[in-house]
Amino acid sequence: MTKADIISEITEQTGLQKKEVAVVIESFMETVKRCMLDKKENVYLRGFGSFIIKRRAAKTARDIGKNTTITIPAHNLPSFKPAKAFVDEMKGE
């Protein structure tokens, strides 16, 4: 399902115009991104899941092409962790 599909689905369910729904969806995504990038905060959506920041430690790796050792610096990655209720629903419980 794409963002356009989500907008169409919400439009059908609510009766709102596509432009209004698109603005809300874009605003939601931008708010989640800004919260994680600027404030370094996790976003919790009860019953759905959490957008969390995972910290990756620095590590050494091999550059096979040059046959050298390189250092990969520590960095943050965004991640999604579904809520238990959501997981149970997917399992059919």
C-alpha cells in the first residue's frame, strides 16, 4: 500500500476531500520525522506501535575491494516497533 492508497482509503472512510487528507498525512509524517531528528525523541502510538531511535555502536569492517580495514562511526537509525495488540491481531489471536 502506498501513501496515495492510504489517502484514498481515508477519503472513502471519512468523506473528507483528498487534499485535506493528504495535508494531514504529510503533516503527521513530518511531525514524526522532526520529533525523531530534531528532538531525538521516540514517538509512541498506543495500540499501533512506536517509532524509535536505535543507536548503532561504532565498529570496524573490511573494505574487500581495497583489502583494508575501515571504521564505521556510531550512528542512529529510525525503527518501528509494533504494539503487542497489533502483533497479536496480525497473528490472529
